Amino acid sequence: MKKLSTVSIAATILFSSILCSCSPLLRNSASDASSNAQNIKVFTSFYAKPGTPISDDNIIQQKIAEKIGAKCIESWLQNGETAEDAISKMILSGEYPDFIYPENTQHQRLIDAGAYIPIDEYWDEYPNLRNYFTDDIWDKLRADDGHIYIIPAFSNVYMHSTQPKHGEEAFWVQVKVLKWAGYPEIKTLDEYFDLLDRYLEANPTDENGNENIGYEILTDGYLYFCLENPPQFLDGYPNDGCCIVNPDTLEAVDYNTTDTAKKWFKKLNEEFKKGTIDSECFLLTQDQYYSKISSGNVLGMADQGWNYQIATYNLPDECQYVPIGVVIDDSISPHYLSQPTFDYSSGLGITVSCTDVDGAVKFINDLLDPEIHDLRYWGIEGQNYNVDENGLFYLTDEQYETRKSSDYVTNVKCEYTYFPFYGGMDLDGINASTPSNQPSVFFSQLSDIMKECFTAYGVQTFVDLLNKPEENEPWFPMWSYSNTFTSDTDYGKAKEDMDRVKHEYLPKVVMSDDFESSWNEYLGVYYSECDIDAYLSELTAEIRRRAGK
């Protein structure tokens, strides 16, 4: 029997109580709102992420407002604004929107500044919210004073994951490259780059004479993980992000200095000298990196799927990417795909500037009602999706194409993405929670070349190309802890120093004419300027705490 994540089990257990307790509340609020549309409450929110506002008369937002009697005007970071600057201005002024979803490092600052109201003092009459997590999970979200101030929005998977695409890290390659090579089996780092090298030699330009780029690297800001953290995957470890964990000793190990790390950077150095790697890669901003990807001329890269996918929406079918679980040698089992994880480090909070806290809690509660949840992610039945005689949701070709248009995104779609929602299965237990994860919708829209690729490898989805996810270790993922580090501690300062040194020296290592000399210089600075012991000791203590040791 397949094991479910803790969150999946919790959601399954609680589903019956959610349905029974919330429906009358929704019906009452829907009736009240419909009878007096002028009484719709309007809340405000800010997310410390880039984003695009929807139109004022967005169809789904208005439909939800009619049913629950409330809506929220969402805002994001402005051009050039950082999350730290935005949150700092709010704290200094003492004025906030009704809801905030900050970056992980800003969450504790807001609590310390007294910016949040304690949600657990208001939720007793709102069972959708109260039952969103188990008591055990809620307790792990409690602050030092015993209250709950945030609700993580991306950690609740109902029943099981239904994601057909891979949104995490992998080595990616364009499907046309695999087709050209006859769909070979690629396992190791050497095999991966050999494929890129051979294709690039045979196809230095595309059909329009534009130069192909064998391999691209993003190092802009925190996104330099594309350069620095592949060694953990190459050694067969999951994405703990800040370290690898020795399961026998329960110790944190620094993947930046392992033998595999050296082999990784030596390989990049060799490929850079060959011209396979883009000579401009270390100068690229995030937007410039996206521009390179969207040109269709980048054959491969290591990246998180959620990061680069925005640049692929308009790529031709043959330029779309396929994930490969590359390891350093074929004796290692890859671990790129993990069970859904829980991120305790940040979430949505209601601020002290909110003048209607009960209304704000009710708004969150009502967004979790099954009918409203379907509106958020599927839309209006009969218009944005259809239902067959077996209760399965489906899209016509026209509905599918419409969803991809900018007009739909701006004027129809309203997911309230940073508010709590269920991933995995829909709350009816029959469908996927979103159209993109519905098997029938997904397979019906695959391109011919991708269907050919999947058939050649004997798989049906992108995730099938990777390892089968095992039950997560109790400490996984460790990045959910390291993301809370600040420079006020010795281990937080060490993390900051490590990031600084890697940003400065790793590009030099890749571009160097003398790899050994540059690698040794990097290690010398790394060990002399960074308190690695303090960093690893703190992570080891947290690993053992999570493991109950």
C-alpha cells in the first residue's frame, strides 16, 4: 500500500468534518452576499514576491465574492523592490495590509515587531481553517509565546501528489536533443555533457542561424543554487538544500567541499573551456537568463522546474525540456524526486492593521470550502471546465487553449495563490485539485514529440522519468530550518559568509585556466573566512532534534 505524507493523512482524516461543518456556513454567506452585493468586504494583501495584478472586474474573483461576501486586492513587490525593503518600510511605519505573506527570513521580524494577530484566538468558529492542519502540525507552527501567527499555504497535499510535471531540481535537456540521439539512457554527469557536446558539434546553430548554447547557468542572487548545489544530487541525496545528511551518524555534511563537488566544478571548467557553457552565464540577471531560455537555443541546464518554467511557455514543442536524474557515477541511485514536504518557515499572516479580524479569518476559511476551492483552481463549471457522467472534470481543447491566454490570466483566473489551498487531489476525492494535474487533461495536451519521447522511455509523465519517491526522513528538508538563519547568530553569520564566498569564487573556478589552483584558492578562503563548524553543528543539532535523538 502506498504511504501518504503526514499532511496527506491529516487532510484525508479531516475531510469529512470539513465538508459537514462548512457547507451550511458557505450557503448562508453565499445567500447573504447575493442578496446584498454592496456589502462585499474588501481586504488587502501583500506578497513578498514578484507578481502581476488581476483586473478589478476579474470574473472568478467576483464570483467568489458573490458567494462568500468578501474579496482581497492582492499586491506584490514593485520593480526593483526587495522583500527586505518592503517589509522594513511597513515595520517602520507600523502600517500594514490586512494579509502578508513574507519571505522566510522576514517572518520572524514581523512577529517580533508585533505585526501579526494570533490566528488561533479567532479560528474556533471556522472549521475549514481550524482543520486545515492536524493539532500536531499546528503546534509546530506556534511561536515562543504559544500562539500561531502564520498559515503555510504550499504544504497541504490532500490524499497524494498528482503532479505530472517535475517542479523540483533536475538536469534538463531539450526533447529534440534526446530525439536526435535516439532517446539514449542518460545516467551520469559525463553522459549528460557528452550528449550536449555531440549535439552542439552537429548543430552549432538553429535553423535560423542563431547560435545554440549547450549549457546555461543562473547565479543571480539566491538562485545561484543552479551552480552550487548539484553535488548533493550527484551523490544521490535529496534536496536538503543547505547540507547533505549522513543517515548513519545523523550529522550534517558540507556538500560544497566533497570529492564530488570538486569533480562537478572540474567538469564545468572543462565544458566552459570547450564553449559548451555560455560564456556570459555569470553576468546574467534572472530576467536575462529567462530570455536565453525563451530563445529556444539553450540545450540544457540544472535548475528547479518552478524557476525556469516561466520562460518556456512560448517555446516550440521540440524545445521543451525533459528532466534527467544525473548522478556522478552509475553506482549511485538518483534522488531528485521526494514526497511533498512541509515548510514551517513562513506563511500567510493577518496583521494588526486589519480592522475586521473575524472577517479576515472567515475569508481564509471560506476559500477552503470545496465549492470555492474548485472556483479558485478549475473555474466556473460549464464555462471554464466540464464534468462527465462519472464526475471527472475535463477541458475541451478550446478551454485548454483559453487558459493559456493573458486575457484569461488577468480577467478570469483568480487562485488566491498565497492563501491556504489543497494540493494533490481535489476535495471530492475523484479529481486532481488543478486542471494541470488532471491525468486526462495532461495526456490529451502532450505534444507529439513529447508523447514519442515518453513512449521511447516507457513512461507516462515527466516525474516517471525520475526516481520513485520514498518516505521522507524526519529531518527533511533541512532548508526549511536554514532559511530561518539570520546574521545575529554565529551559524547564521557563517551561512552568510559561505554564500558570499561561493558567489565570488565559484564562477572564477569554472572560468579558470588553472582549475587546481583556483579550486585550492577557493577552499582556502572558504575555510578561513567561514565558521563552517558552527554552521554544521547547528544543522546537526536540528537533524537530531527532528529525528527524536
